[in-house]
Amino acid sequence: ELATSEHSDEGHEGHDHAAENAESSTIKLDSTQKEMFENLEEKIAQTPDSEAKLELYDSLIHLSIKNNIPPLVARYTEKKAELVPTEVNWMLAGDNYFKAFRLSPDRPKELVQAAIANYERVLEMNPENLDAQTSIGVAYVEGAAQMGVMPMKGIGILKEVLNKDPKNVNAITNLGYFAIQSGQYEKAIERFESVLSIDPQNAEAYIYLTDVYLSQDNVEKGIETLEKYKSLVNDPLVKKQVEDYIKDIRNRK
């Protein structure tokens, strides 16, 4: 069953409340910062014009980035999506909440819940958006402990994406990555080989495969994978990086 149906009952009000909770617990502003944010927020409240509001939200996003406050980047991205509710805008808000969750040392569950809620809004607009569904699956796996759910819930959602689109590189890559995390190396190798059969130049798959082989002390196979990748690369800088990595691996032997 798709994750959307289960959480849509909470309504968006519950989600807004969750986002605010996350902010209050993770954001510490000094008085100068507070004043800058409050001034811009006040302007937004007094501005009836949508275009002007969007520009002010952009200013708030830039201010949040400058002060390195990812939860606020997410919040103001979401506010923009509320003004211009497109799939792309909800997706970006979801991505920013998820990024804030990953970057936060205490990983508040409110941030991952807010990410999922925004991805669900994408699916409300377009139930066929498999990127949003994949992101929900990844969020459920990575936020499982915080949300008190089993990681398999997220794995199930990713497998559902593959049922709809067996060649979905994004879903296969994430399943491969989670297989590494749980020590299922053979399954991980199978996933990344599958990615490379669909997209032979997929750098990420080569790097992950190398990591799997090296974690199994299969150094030759790891180097072979990197050599194969190097032969597909045209960028001299990337070629040089791969060569240096291979040298580094050989020296570790």
C-alpha cells in the first residue's frame, strides 16, 4: 500500500505543527539573526502581492543558507510551495526537510515527517511521480528509528516503485545502498550490477560496487570496477581522481 494514504489523514495542519516543533528544537538564533528574520516575516505578512511574497521568501531562504540553518531553508521553501503549489516546488520542500533531517545531529522526527508530508503532496498532484514515492521510501528507511516504524516499511515502498518501473535507477540504487548498510553484500552487488546494465556510465554504482568489494577484502575486483569506470570517463580531472584512488587502494594492501 502506498505511503500516501496512511499519513494523509493527519492533514496539513498537523504537519505544520510538526515542522514548527522541529524548528524550535533545532534552531538557535542570536538577537541580530532573530531581528532580520522577523523583519522579513513582517514584510510578508503586510504584502498582499504574491510575487513580492515569493521574492521575500527567497530572501529568507538566502538568509537561512547564509546562517547555515537547514530547517529554515526547508520551511521557507515549503512556504513558497504553498504560494505556487507545483510538483517541483513540493518536491524541493521535501528534499530540503530531508536534508535538514540528515544534517541535524539529533535527527528530530518532525523534520523527516515534514519531508514525507511534502513528498505526499507531490503524489496528491501526481500519483505517478515515482521520484516522490522513492523519496518517501528512503525517508521511511532512514527515519525509521525516530518515527517508530520498521525500516522494511520504506524498503516495501521502494520495491513498489520497481514493480511499476523495473528500470528505476533511483530506487535500485537506494535498495543497493540499504543492502550495504545491512551487510547484504551479495544483494548489493546484484543491485548495482543491475543499475550498470541500465546505465553503464553510472558513477555512483561503480563507487558503491568498489566499496562493497573492498569491504569484502576483494581488492582486485574493487580495482577492476574502478578501471572499468575510468575507461568510460572523458573528464581528465575525474580520470586523475580515479587513478589516485586506485593508487591509494594498492598502497593499503
